[in-house]
Amino acid sequence: MKQYKHIESALLHGGFDGDPATGSVNVPIYQTSTYEQEELGKHKGWEYSRTGNPTRAALEKLIAELEGGKAGFAFASGMAAITAVLSLFRTGDKIIISSNVYGGTFRVLDKVFNNFGITYSIEDTTDIDSLNKKITPDVKAILIESPANPLMTVTDLKAVSDTVHRHGILSIVDNTFMTPYLQRPLELGADIVIHSATKYLGGHSDLVAGLAVVNDENLAERIAFIQNSTGGVLQPFDSFLLIKGIKTLGVRLDRHVLNAEKIADYLVKSDAVKKVYYPGLPTDPGFEINKKQAKNGGAMISFELFENYDIKTFFKSLNLIALAESLGGVESLICHPASMTHASIPYEIRQKVGITDGLIRLSPGIEHAEDIISDLDRAIKTSKIK
Ligand SMILES: *Cc1c(COP(=O)(O)O)cnc(C)c1O
């Protein structure tokens, strides 16, 4: 086993200790569905690739190590990971979700799990006292994001975990926006961490993947059973790509965050900008709590322009920054939550939780900050209604 103390090293060396057969420093891509058995009942620990595959296993071990958990699971997408985790529940159970979560998380609860009698309610998880009152006997879990998508609302992860544990229920954290490099929810008491690894973990906008990590043997066994039974597993080649992406997570995120801080500063100073949502700003309502539980404010920024700027013209005038769904890629990506990532949330709920039609969500890439800011500045100026 390689010796190291820091997560920067774990990103590179976790999960795989070299290939004894060849010395390969990278995990081989075991592109196989099955494994020949020596005789009846005698095999090398691998039977069928839905159940287990060595490339996927290296990734699962890596993410468990990074999040400080006992077991990791890799899925075909973030939504497949979330679906597997929600499959732990049964008819009559209710899940509380924080008031801004990823649109797809809302949709799968509202349109899929609802059909099986698993209900949900949307609550403000930043207010622990009021949340505590919402935990009725049918509530079996709380699913949160911090910072939450797309308003970067910060929830006190430790306070939520302490609260839900008093009720004997589970705390589930979608850690996509922060990654274990910036925030480790299991260490703050969460029971399950989920990821859309499509975003920062993969980091190159070249794959769709999801992960789940737990610290408890019993939960690990149940999720392993669901993963094998429902079968939404990550393929060997994608597992390899994700491991490769994770190796550079630390250096990428350092630059992403640096750029985000510079861009947030530009946006705050701009007289075209009505509001900036970024927990890395000392003026942000989530700043103090975020500082307590995460390394920094992360790299995701949302903002609103004043009404005398035309949002359609703004998006059209961007040249470097790509108008696209997704986030966390090395290239800057920008989106309009109301019509894109959060369109599956009905208009009334969007208004209620503050996802206005003027909201813009930016995922700064690792280009030079000045180039990103120039692009924003040009587009903002062009979009001004004369
Ligand atoms: C993208 C995203 C998801 C869904 O993941 P996919 O990989 O697209 O299935 C879930 N949660 C958050 C916070 C996301 O950004």
C-alpha cells in the first residue's frame, strides 16, 4: 500500500495499488461481462459485471476513500445513483428535500417514486428548528444539497444530521457541487453521500456517471443489493475515464475556485447585476456556515441582471462560455435554470423557492479568469436595453 496523508495524494493513488500482473500504473479496463470459473462454485471473486467489475471496483474503492466512507457504488448516472438510494424506501415513507435541489431529483420523486406511494415535501433546510417540526413519523430521510442548485443556499450539514438522527432517520447529501476535495458530508454525520460524477469529479464533460458512498455496513449491503438488482451500473470504460478525471480534481478545483472568486468579485462590482449568489462571498448569507463545513465557497455562481438587460440577448452574445446544461467541466458553462436544469419544476414552485426567470447559473471553467470575465462583460453590455 502506498503511504500518504492528504486528499491531494489520495485522488491519485486511492482505490488501486498498481497491477501485480504487469505493473501498469493505471487500472486496466476490464471490458468483460463475465469471468470463467475454474469449477462449480470456484471463481476468483468475479462472476458477472453487473454484480462486480474490477475497473468499477477500483473507482468504488477510490470514492469511498475520498469521502471517508466504508463502501462506494458507481452508477450509470447521478440519477441512477439517486434512484438506487431512494429505492431503500417503501410505500408510506416520506422524504424531505431542501427547497432547491437538482430538478431531476424533484422529478424522480414527483413522477416516479410517487407512483409507488413514496411521498416527498420541499422544506427550507436552512431553518433547523422549523425543519425539526416537519419530521413527522412517516418521514424517513432528508435529502439535501449544500450549496444547493441553483441558488447556492447553504445548509448546516452537521446540524441537519444531528436533527435527523434524533428522529432515527437518514441524512442524504448530494455533494456534487463541492466534491470530497472541498466538503466531506460523512464526516459531518451524513449517512449517504451521492454524486453526479458527470460534473466536477469527471471534470471534462465527457461522461455521465453517478456515485454513492456510505459509512454503515448494513446500508452498504442494502445498496449493493439494490445496485445488483436494479442494474444501473457504470461501465468499465466510463469507470476508467472517471478515475482519470478524479486524479486531477484537486488542481482543477483550485483553479475553478480561484476563477469563481474573481468572477464573483467582478459581478458584485458590476452595476448591471442585481444579485450574486456565491457562498464564497463574505456578504453571502451562507458564508459562515459554509466556511465551517467546506474548504471554500466552491466554484458555482448564480446571478441576476437588472430588468433593463435582455437575458436572451445576453446568452446569445456569449462567445467563449458555452450555453449548456451541466457544470463542473474544464470549459466554462452557463445556463438558464428556469428553462433548462430546473424546467421540470412547476412555475409556481420555482417562484416560491426563488428560481426566477432572470436567474443565470455559471460554472466557471479553468480558462484564464480575464477571458471569462471579458466574455461576460461583453455579453452584459450588448444585452442592455437602450
Ligand atoms: C447533474 C446533477 C444530478 C444528476 O446527475 P446526472 O449525472 O445528470 O444523472 C444530480 N444532482 C446534482 C446536484 C446535479 O448537478
